[in-house]
Amino acid sequence: MRLLFFISGAVVNVTAHPESLLTKVLSLNPLVYIIEGFRDAFLSRGWFFDDPWRAVYFFSFLLIVLLTGIYITEKYQSDFVEYI
């Protein structure tokens, strides 16, 4: 989680230098969409849905993580300890 925090753009503005290779690599992190959306909203730079490809990338990544979690949960359901 700490690594995701530092490479997500919360500390470093990943859109400051859009031509940089480091910026392109860091923008692959799906948390950048959320953080840049908050920055854009608070600083009145625009709406978070102005860049639809970032939204598609974020939500497709989210869907993949969700489906993977459902698959792993279903596969190992008998090994999980359930507390009420």
C-alpha cells in the first residue's frame, strides 16, 4: 500500500510533464485516475470524466480485480474461516 501511495501521484503530480517516460509509466497505475480526479475537482481544472479513456482503463482494471477476487473466493471458499 505504501508503494502504491508513492507511485499513484498523491505525492508527485504525474501529469506535470506529460512527455516524460516516467509520467507514462506512472499513469498506468489505476489510482492515478482517482487522485487526478480529486485534484481536478478541487482545483477547478475540469471534471474527472473529461478523459473517457482513463475512465475506461480504471473501470476495466477494477472489473478484472473484482472478477479475480470472486474467482479466488469461490475456489477457496471451503478454506475460509467465517465469523458471524
